[in-house]
Amino acid sequence: MRIAVGLEYCGAGFCGWQSQPQGCGVQDALEAAVAAIAGDRTVVTAAGRTDTGVHAAFQVAHFDVSVERPLSAWVRGVNSHLPAGVAVLWAREVGEDFHARFAATQRGYRYVLLNHPVRPALNHGLVGWHHRPLDADAMNRAALHLIGRHDFSAFRAAECQAKSPVKELRRAHVERRGDYLLCDFQADGFLHHMVRNLMGSLIQVGAGVRPPEWMAELRASRDRTRAAPTFDAAGLYLTHIRYPAHFALPEGSDRWPFAT
């Protein structure tokens, strides 16, 4: 039996999604909790491997079990064995043709950036921060140069294991809400550190250091050394995952403060 689950987590207390020898990954915590309910060790596969410090307002994972349990056991039961920074939101029984990672057709991230002279305290570890004023309109003009199917090598981490740097970026939008900038990215897939690298360069544009057209130059160069440094992980959230309609799974969650 294959079970799909939706979950949320705060990345501040974990070394990313992926299981680590020291057991500090979100995957480690979830596999231990699922095993407690299933009565056997179970491997959990996620839609996306978030990095250290990156959060998930909405992550999807699947696992195979041989025992019969009510779906509520994979939510409330598993949650009773999870640390406070992780929670399962829902569980569905799915067919064996479902794969949390490979069946996904679109993923979305939101970067939450505090644009204020004073660093965050209440939201420390939960938002990014830039102290100088940023022009959201200029950042949006720059983001338009990223839309479409392109080689994103200029925004790819050196350790990226993706087979191809070509991705289709379907949305790149910056919205100001008071002192916060909400920066949304949706694509058929993302390269390692891609969103954080995009953010670093977009902030250069917003700060007036570079013109919006610079983003097109960076993209065309395919040269990571020409782009801005990788930006802080703290404000990055995995926000939605889309699957073919026949799986009938939710695409996101409205539980977090920056959902709309």
C-alpha cells in the first residue's frame, strides 16, 4: 500500500530534508515516526529536497507499507512521534504509479524578505533580510527576463546533481507588502540553490546596483561567477507542488502567515 502525505516544517532546526548519518534531516524524523506507526522501517520519498534552513509550507512525500492503518493514523499518529517543527497535514492512499518526486509537474517557492533597516528578531530564521530600500518594480522587470525555458547555469550551485540545467520558469514575481517582499517562483523543476541564487541577483537590481536588463545578461552568460552570491536560506519556503489531476491531491496549504 502506498501512502502520500502532505506536511509542513520549519527548516531552522534541521540540516535539510535529506537523511544524514547524524539523523538531523526532516526525512530522518519522518521515517522514524512512520516506522513507529507501521511497526517496521519505512523509506519516505519527498517531492523536493530542501536545504539546511529552508522551510516547507507544503511538502509532499510517499512511503510504502504492508500494514492496514486508518488514514488518521498517518496524520495524528505520526504527528505524535514527530518533533515540534514538523507536522503531517493530510494522508491519502495512492496507486503505485504515484511518486512524490517524479510525478510532480510543477513546484513553487516563495522567498519572504524583510526590507527594513533593522534586522528581524521575532522572525529570526524565518525570513530573509536586506537593510537598504529595494525597488520591487525594478525587481519585477528583471524577473521578466527569467520567464520561459532557459539554461539556468548562471544560478546553479556547483554541487548540483541535476542532469540538465534547462528548466521552465513559469512565474517569477515580487510583491511588496509593507516592509516585506514576497518573491514567488514556479517552475517544472529547480536546480540546487537556484531560487537563493536568483534572489541574490534580484536584490542587486532592487538596490539599484544593477539594471533590470542585467538578469538577461546573466541568464545568457550561463556563468555562475558573474551572478550575485547565494542569498540566505532563512526566508525560503517550498509552497506548492502540482500533480496530474487524476491523483486528486492538494496543491498547497493556507496555514502559514504568508500564504496569500
